[in-house]
Amino acid sequence: MDHIRTTALRSSLEGYVASLVRPVRVGRDRGSAVVHLDSNGKVASVRGGDSSWAPATLVSPSTHMVEAGRRAMTRALEHRYVPLVCTDGQGQVLGTIGIDDLMLALCTSSSGAMSR
């Protein structure tokens, strides 16, 4: 029964970034966090693949993959491949979305995402 639920959940998320979110460490300590919070608890920056910090680009779980890809690829070149930060309606971090994961999902999507 769990397999049926999992398969149904994945198919209902197809085309949306919710299916790509990976949990990460969040906090004010830049030494241990991947997503850095400011003094008000809001997302301030995200650590890139080279361990440098970049301004965070936020998406919600219901953001379509095409829109997320468009937003990622229109960022400044030095931040283009930094992960996106997925937050809920209250601004709580759910995790990050790697740009490589996003691009692979777009390439293999059966929802016709590339034509939107």
C-alpha cells in the first residue's frame, strides 16, 4: 500500500519543484548552515557549490519547474547555478533544489513542461 501512495504522490507532484526539494541545514551560523537566516529569521543567502554565499532565490513547492528554471537561468552569471531555496507559505525553509536536479527533471518531464 505504501508503494501505491508514494507513486500517486510523485505523479501528483510531477512538473512542480516540490518533488525535487532536498533537506538542508538552516540557521544563523554560516559555519554549519547551507541556508543562512538573518537576525529576523528570514532567508538571507544560500551556500553555493564552491562554498561561497549568494543571495537566495526563493520558490514555493507549487512553483512549476519551467518557472523555477527560468528564474534560475536569468540570475547573474555568478549565481546562476546556486541552489534555489524552497519555502512554505510562512517563509520556513523546506530545503533546496539543485539546478542540476531541476534541469534533469525538466529534460525528462512527461508533463510537456518544456513546451510551456
